[in-house]
Amino acid sequence: VGSCFVQLIETVGPTTAITDCCSVKRTVMAEVPPALRAHFVGGHPMAGLHVSGAQHARSDLFRDAWWVLSTYAETDVTALRRVESMVYALDARPVQLDPHDHDEHVALLSHLPHVLAAVLVQMGERLPGQFIAGGSWRDLTRVAGSPPPLWEEILSANRHAVGEALAQLRAELELFECVLATDDHDALRRYLTDAVAARHRLGGQASRESG
Amino acid sequence: VGSCFVQLIETVGPTTAITDCCSVKRTVMAEVPPALRAHFVGGHPMAGLHVSGAQHARSDLFRDAWWVLSTYAETDVTALRRVESMVYALDARPVQLDPHDHDEHVALLSHLPHVLAAVLVQMGERLPGQFIAGGSWRDLTRVAGSPPPLWEEILSANRHAVGEALAQLRAELELFECVLATDDHDALRRYLTDAVAARHRLGGQASRESG
């Protein structure tokens, strides 16, 4: 990525805006040369499918999806407005986050679900006898079919934030195991009720399409 | 449940078949009195919605769904055939599993996804700023909206198997964290590739509808 930025330096004019679509923002934005930073707006459309290739193209892929934009202190507001216009033209919703917050959000909201799907299908294969999964399993493991080379790159680039999210999840699961082991009905009911409320509050904020 | 079985003893005739629809089989089947076991076939339709109530009824709820049937050594084959006929009449697919295997399967395939959804929405709420979830998050957390009283009962009844599945998942996640922490690209790629293959093999066995 770095060498490609260097090539761009000679081509920028005063109104040039440059953006990218990478799933991790800190790594990319650390590589943008100072000479380009006034023109650069980091981008990440929170949309995508678990299949790749032109044959899966959809005209409404970005409709109502969040499109994260990350700027430098040096980024020109004109460059930001131009990239925002492009996002609106694709029917997506621009939202500004700094690179660190973005990477932490996607670690939990996108990368962790992919890790869980990959782990769970392999646990599922170890079950003896007829495989009797229903809808909740299918939903959970849908993204286990995502292209390995792409996800190897994403998970590696965001490995610190993903590692933290995984460690946090393990701690939460251990707590839940304690509630189950002691068969504490009040705590169990409270946990599940809090989850319904949390999902309800978050639901209104989520965007429509896959990613 | 036990007292309801006792009431049934006086009503059974030679061709009576009794079944249930509970999500956990060991607890129910331990309570069936010996006098009823020749007539009893444990049942669990692997279908359902994350909403309850008659207003959400669907005529195709069971279509192509697995319907687990569990028998005793004493269960009369006529009773089994009658319950199987009912399952076929609802367009579902009967599959026999002993109560222990059933409870282990659903711990991983249905109960664990519900626990994960409940845990993850609460982690999601703790993220600062605009919530930018996409499709993989929405799929993963859909079942966090399931009715707490029902799930309190299910998770409590199957707490041993669910606890084991959670402990196994935590061990797997810890392994994955090591792969990430060492940034071992080969191991990461292999893990993701194995997951795609596992999902592909399991996919053909999964049933169509939610649950």
C-alpha cells in the first residue's frame, strides 16, 4: 500500500480527494505520506457479502449501510465533503470515527463474528451422528464461508483489537458459566432480560444490509 | 411436568402415543413414569422463531425442519410410528437421537448461539460513540431478542451440556488468540480454510428454517 501512495503524490492537485475501502483503518492511515494527508479521507463501507466476485454484484449493496470516514487533523474539509458526497450518492450513511475507535468497533462488530463462525463450524463438525442445526446456528455460521485470504489479511491487520475483544468475550462467557453452574435463576433471567433490552436499544442504530 | 404424566396414566389405551416438544430431553424423559414409557416418544422440533404468541403463527414453521425423536428401550414401535407420521404430516424430518446426544447437540447448535447473542449485545452496548454494526453482527445477535422466561428454563435444564460447550468454546478462542498474537499467517489461513470446508460439509445437512 505504501508504494502506491508514493506514486499518488505526483498526481494530486489542489482539489484532489483520496480515499480507501480497507476494513482496518490504523494500518492504512499510518502509511499515508504527510504530503497526501490533506487530501486523504480513510473509508470503510460497513457492507459486503460472504461471497466475492463480479457475478455477485448488487446495485443496492451500500443502501443504508454505515460508511465510516476517518480523517487526519490535516485533512482538508473539501476532501472530506467530496468523499461524503460519493457516499451519499451510493445511498450509504457517512459516519466519522477516528482510526483507533473504528478498529475497536469492527473488532467486536465484524471481526469477532467471523472468528466465532470459523471456530463454531469446526466444533460442529466434531458432533457425532446426524447434524440437526436450526436457524440460530445457520445465522451464526453464515460468515464462516467468507474468503480466507481476505480475512487472513483483515484479522492480521487488526489482531490487537480482535485479541482484546476475544479475551473480553472469554471473560464474559466464564461469568455466564458460573451463573449456569450455580443454577442461579434470578441472575440468569436478569442477564437474558438485559440482553433483550440491549438488543432493542442497539437495533435502532444498526444499518440494514450485510457486512 | 411429573404430575401431568401421573394424570395421563389412567387415560392410556393400548394404541396411545405420547410425545412432548421440550428443547431439552434428559430432564423430561427422566420424569416419565415407567407405566407410560411404552407409549412415550420424546420430541423436539428444531424450529421456532425469536418471537412468541399466536399472532406470529406460520403454516410453514416446521417445513423441512429436523424433529428429534428420543425413545426408551421399552417404547413400543407403534407409538414411534404414530409420532413419526405426525412429524411427516407437518412436513418436518424425523431424526432419532438418544436424550444425551440430543442435549449435547442442542447445547452447541442452539443454546450456545443464544448465550453468545446475549453476551455480545451487552458488549456492543459498551462501545463508545455511534454504533456501526453490519450484517454479520445482526445475524449473530438476532436471537438475543428471544423470550427470557423460556430461555431461562431451557438453559437451566441443559446447564451441564451448555457449560461444557462454553468451556470448549473458550479453549478454542484462546487457541485462536495465540495464532493472532504471534501473527502466524499460515496457521490463520489454514484455520479459515478449514472453517470454509467445515461449513460446506455441514451446510448440506442443516435444515431450512429458524430455531
